[in-house]
Amino acid sequence: MKTETIEQVGGAANKVTLAGAGMTGWGWLASNEFLGLVGALVAVGGLVVTWYYKREANKRLIEEHKWRVVRLRRGLDSDTDLGELGAEE
């Protein structure tokens, strides 16, 4: 065989291989398995985002509680309408 013929056959085979790989990729993207995988990834992403923001909210609430306790101990805040114990009316 001539060198040119071998190169042409090799080039055609390369194009057929790329077309087959492209069709396989397109078929996978159009399949239910791909959609299921995307759904699972979105669900995991949502779980991570929810976990992060809940953790931040809990940190904020803990800090607010600490400051509230400090203010209560210093007598700057009151939890009730009642006056101090032993105070005259």
C-alpha cells in the first residue's frame, strides 16, 4: 500500500472514532442516568449550602446568647416585668 493511502485510511478512522465518541457522549447526556446524576449532584450541593448557613446561624445564636447572659448578670437586661427581689414598692 502506498503511504498516502495509509494516511488517508488512518485519518478517516480517526474521524470515525471521534464521531463515535461524540455520539456516545451525546447519548449519555440524553439518558436518564445523566439526569439522575445531575439531580443527585444538585441535591448534595443544596445539602452543603444548607448545612453551611445553618452552622453560621447557630454560631450567631450562640454569640447572641452569650452576650444576653453577660447583660443579665450585669443587670443591664431583665427577662421579666417583675422588679428586683427585696425592692420596695
